[in-house]
Amino acid sequence: MDSKFGIGSLSIALALLLSFAPNLEAELTTVKQATKSDGSISFLVVGDWGRRGLYNQSKVAHQMGRIGEKMDIDFVVSTGDNIYDDGMKSIDDPAFKISFANIYTSPSLLKPWYLVLGNHDYRGDVEAQLSPALRLIDSRWNCMRSFIVDAEIAELFFVDTTPFVDAYFINSEGHNYDWGGVSPRESYLQTLLTDLETSLRESKAKWKIVVGHHAIKSASIHGNTKELESLLLPILEANNVDLYVNGHDHCLQHISTSQSPIQFLTSGGGSKAWRGYYNWTTPEDMKYFYDGQGFMSVKITRTEMGIVFYDVFGNILHKWDTSKLLYKNLDFSL
């Protein structure tokens, strides 16, 4: 996008485009994910990890395997920045095996992995990470720009957040971004937001979780992503989303504000961390913050959801639980 467009101009342009958008069926690809026999699901969430086993990536992976076995997880979610520092060079890039296939080898992690792209992934060959050919190398790999995982009681909506961020277009700081599948930017974002809103509105799932790379709210070094606050958050709030889960900041954090019903969860501690930065002005909203390495687990039943943060040693750092009625909006009138 031309550098003359800032967040204000982008928001106005997209609002106008969305107001005239036709009422079409959502076009996000949906992947069916099996549940356990009792209808429940459990999974792990890790982000910002692909560093060839370095910066404690292998240690985090080991603990993921241990917790994954204990929970009998159904799948793994990646919040992006899958391959550092500059994504993949091609589908033959050895970084795929060195940073993924050869690292997450515990039996419990040999389940489907659902991945979004991060800003570092966009600095390489994006189509390489999106290529189905990678599944011939490792069948776990399910990476798309934006898509839905339908696990019956829960739907996970994966959102490609990197193209929302003005800074990558205005000042790339010497990095080359692969915008081949994104341009023209306004049209790409308009389509994504329209499809996401339609999918969320039509969803019959008991629980709705949205996954992106960039944080909507964060106390770490990247802070709140203003573009997502302006363009994405209103759609999530209007459609009863329970969790927004992200990476980007290399930490674990849980934010819950009185202004939003959504729980904002960061799981970006898959490898390099310890940035030594914290800036949050409303301490009552910060339910937990850990400036270090680790990952998150999620367990969902028809009536309950529980999340847990773990550190690099597998220690439990933070827990949060919530529940919903099995049935709601029933009419008992005669």
C-alpha cells in the first residue's frame, strides 16, 4: 500500500468498502477436526518458535510433549513466526526440518498442527510455507493465510494479521516482505474481514476462538496493534468471540478488560524471549504476565473451558477457567 495511507485512512477506506460489500457466503477454508468420544477437545498453543532448536526451543518442545501426552491433546496451534529470521527460502529449505520436523518429535505432538503466518514468515517465500508439498515432508503441517478449524463444540478462526500492520508497508526497515498474495492490500483486507464476519455470525459453535499473530492488546515491547483494535476487534466483540490468541510478543500474558468480553491471550514464548519490557497502565486488567519462554494449553468441553500457561520447565504459571450453560436462550413459555 502507498505510504500516504495511515491507519485512519485505511480504516475509513475499509469501512466504506465493507458497507457496500454484497452478502455472500463466507469463503474461508474450513478444516474438520475430530473431537474425543465425549465431544471435548484439548490442544497446545505455541508461537515465535522456529529457531533451529536454539534459544530453548528444544526445551519448550520437550515440555510440550510431556504436557501433550498428559492431556492427550488433539492438535497444536501455532501463533506464527514459524521460521526465523526470514521465513523459508523455498519448499526445499532445510529450515523446515531443522526448526519443525526434527524438533517437535514427542509422540503426543504427532497430531495436526494449525499455523498462521507471522511477520518474519512474510520476509521469506510465503507460498513455500503455504504449499501442500510440505505435508509430504511432514503430514502435520496445516498452514494457510486465514482459515477455520471446526471442532464441533469449538471453532477456531485463524486470521492473517501481518497485512493489517501499516508499518510493514510504510517503513520496512530494510526487510523485504513477500506481498505477492496480498496486493492490492485494501481489497485483500476487505475480503478477509467480510469473510471472517460472515463466518463468525453463522457459526453454531459453543465456543469461538480467534487466532492471529499480532496482539490486539499487549504489555510487551510491541504493544497494542492499533490496526487490529480499529478493524478487527469490533467484529470479534459483535460476534461473541471468547478468546483472541496471538504471538508476536515473546511472552505469556492474559489480559481481560471491563470494556470487552474477550480474553486476550499471548503465547509467543516458543524460543527467544526475556525482553525485559513491560508497559501496562491498568493493572486490574492484567491477569498474568510472564516475560519468558513457555506455551499454553486449552481444554474445552460443552460447558467449560480451561487455559494454563507453562514455563520452559513445564511448571504451571497461570490458570484461568470459565463455563457456559449447556443450553441457552430456551423458551419455556407454553
